Amino acid sequence: MAEMSSRSEGPLAGIRSLEIDRRRFLAMTGAGAALASLPGVVDAAIPVEYPLSVGYVEGSDRLAWLDEMPWHVNEESGLALPAAEIPSGDPALALEPLSVRICGLYPDWPWPKKLRPQEIDLDVLFEPFDPQVPSPLPFAAWSFRRLPARNISAPVRFTIEMGESDGLGLRLRFENLEGRVYQSRTSFTVDRSPGLPRLQRGLYLLGLVPGTFDHECKLPGLGEALDYRLRSIAISVEGLPTLGSGIKG
């Protein structure tokens, strides 16, 4: 009976039981501040955003059909150039709808177990038509999940009018098996904006970790050992001389 009476002392009884004095409050907030100052604690909660490292596959602009390119196995070795160091983009791509296809992982799956990701998310960032809407608007275009069962997105294509935005914006989030998260972002451009990848027709590789394509990288050919330091997402880009934009499978 005593227990029941203690639960019916009034509507504020439960609130009073949660009250703390000033000394305990200061101790708790001080402990929280000390915890936040420990190395790695804040980084684990809020990942640092890096510039997305982008490689451009040399010569891919001359391919007749980007969709049919064996982007995961080249007959001959190739080169991935730092896309931000290409002299300039193709201004014609700013005047017509842009077709972008997210091909999938490079090198082709499966990867060695110790190098497999926990999660990957690739968002396309669209500028809104309504100036009152915060920009940019993310479209969850492609993803990978290891658990509860491996789930890899199929290739996806979308089109965008370059006149609707300042460029092709992408945001990539990668979590490795140890739980470390890398978040990176970039915006492709047809001009010579420093540090931004140049937009041309062809194939690009989006590095999962910062610095992947800061330098010219050799892409192994058929029969050569795969280089898993170049783990990335492959995308193709080309102009689309038709009207309209949208998302396609």
C-alpha cells in the first residue's frame, strides 16, 4: 500500500523525482564537456566533410557507348587522372540536359573481406526551384549495406538540366568495417574553378576515401592484379540532346 500511495502524491510527483540540484547539474554538464573534448568523440558523432576525390578515366570521352563500357575490367591498363586538374570542362554540357549513370563499385564486386564496406551512400544534390527551400535537395541515388544482408543498389540513371544549378553536386558517405566514417562532397563544373572536378563526357571514379585520386593512377588491365586502393563508385556522364529531366532505373 505504501508503494501505491507514493505514486499518487499528485501530478508533479514524477517530475519532482527527476529534479537535480545546481551542484549535480554543473558536474554533469562539466563531464559532458570533458567527454566532448576527448579526441575522436566529436568526429565519431559528426563526420568531417572532405572534398570528394574524383578520377577521370583517360580516353573515355571517345567511347561510342558508355553504357556498354566494361568499366570493371579493361582489356588494357588505363589511367585515372585527377578530375580537378583537367584543364577545363566541356561548356556544351551546360547547354543541354546531362545524363548521368551510376554504374556501381570499382573494382568490380566481390572485394576482399577486410576491405568490404559497412555502408555507402551516394546522394545527388539538386538546387530547388523554390528560393524559399533550403538548398541543396538531396536525392538518395545509390547505396550499399552489409547488414542485415548485403544489399547493393542496381545501376541508376538520372538527368539534370545544368541550367538549374551551379553544377553537378554529389555527396558520398562511406563507413568501413571498423566503423570509421568518411563523408565527402563536390560539385562538377565546366569552368576552371579551383579544386573542383571538370565536367566532360566520359567515365569518372568517385573515391571512397579522401585523396584516392589526388595523383594519376594506373587502372589494371585484364589479367593484372586489381588495385583495391582505388576503391570507388564508377559513374558515366554525357550530354542528352532531348528535353526533360528525371530519375530512371
